[in-house]
Amino acid sequence: MKPLHPNGAHSQERKPPEILGKRSAAKSRFFEIEAVQLRFASGAEREFERIAAPNTAGTVIVVAVPAPGKVLLVREYAVGLERYQLGLPMGGVDPGESMLQAANRELREETGYAARNLRSIATLSLAPCIFAYQAHVVLATDLVPEQAVGDEPETPEVVTVPIGELEVMVARGELTEARSLAALFIAREEPRLRRNEIDTVRTRKRNAQPRLRWGFAFDR
């Protein structure tokens, strides 16, 4: 297999298509559907539509660690699925905010905690064929109680979960939000989370109860 560059492209890169034009096809309070006319190197011309969020600074997803090996999840109403969903604290970066400032604000608004230490650990894309969307994963540690008032219509339910139990929650259908799962997959390599997961897996082996394991779980 050919080696990959950091952007995921093979070493022999393709020339991106030429952008012939852009137009606004529809617009709402939060999103704009943009039609983009492209000409590919093959000569073929196509028009694609994409959803461009007006918040060009992106979104933050916060992996908050209240104690070694544990993370904070919030349960909020998801209008897309018309039900309450568990996921990580997340939200948009407001104008004039840095990524880390936005992460701490969202953390205070949704969980009632602030973090003394914040660190960006990854950047994710979501359905990049149609979304001009990037989400920055921020690890938040050394938490202290600090509530801020946000725009949530009701107070989210805050749930503390051992990182080693996430695979069980996935198997039970209790945690399905893809961005949260991707962020947790990345963050579980962090020392403050990995140490507790090792202890959790060892406990399971002693109990000898078969459990579904994620494909990225550690071999013991």
C-alpha cells in the first residue's frame, strides 16, 4: 500500500478540480446550502451542493476528565432523532473566541465545570462531501465547579462514565453519537484515561464475562 500524507492523500496526489463558480441555493438561520460548479482534470463538469455553516471557526468537542479514567457526558434533546441522546459537551466557536476559550465556555454551560488545563488533541471532519465542517477535540483536565448560563432550553443531565465502560454502552445502544465516539477513541490513549481502562479490562478478565470489544480496544 502506498504511504499516506498527513491529509490522507496517497503520495501521488491528484490535482483538485477547478472551482468554476459558487452560488447560494438556500439559507437558514444556521446553515447555507451552497452550489459549487467544478471541472475535474478529466474534463467532466459537475455541480455539487454542500452545507456551509456560517460559523467558520468551527466547533469544539470537549473530553472532560473529572477524575483519572472517567469522562463527562451530557444527555440533551436531539431534535434530528426526536429523542434524548448522550454525547460529549460541544458547541460552536463564537466570534472573537479562541478554540480553547470556546471549549471552556461550553464546558461551564453544559456541565457546571471549568478546566484549568485545556489541550487540543485532534480535528475531525463530518461527512466532508456535503459539510464544510470541522470539529476540534479538546481534552479538559483539572476540573473545578464553575457554572455559566448558556442558550440551552433546559439544563442538560451530566453523567460521569468510566472510559473502560464505553464499549458496553455502545453495545447496548446507549452511546451512538459518532463525533463523541471518535473523540473518545482518540482521547482514550491519553495517560489519565488509559490507566483506568487497563484496570477496568483486568477486572473484566477476572470476572470472566464475555463482552463486546471495540476494534481499537487494547490487547492485554
